[in-house]
Amino acid sequence: MANPENLRKQDQKLPKSRRKYPQSRVTQSLWILLALLVIAALVGMF
């Protein structure tokens, strides 16, 4: 299995139209992860 980080770095070298992983998709998943963590923390407090 390939390392996703390496795949993303290779992807950055490609011209924008050829990219498989748009930056927005990565940021979006990070925000969703962050939101889930916050919700989990809030639920854990009560």
C-alpha cells in the first residue's frame, strides 16, 4: 500500500488539471475530522 503523504507530494508536482487530490478535498476532510473531535470532546464532558 502506498503512503498517501507521498502520493500527495507527487501530486503537487503535477499541473493543476492533472491533480487527483485537490487541496480543498484535503482541507475539507481535516475540518470534518476537527469537528468530530470537538463533538466527541463535548459529548465526553457531559
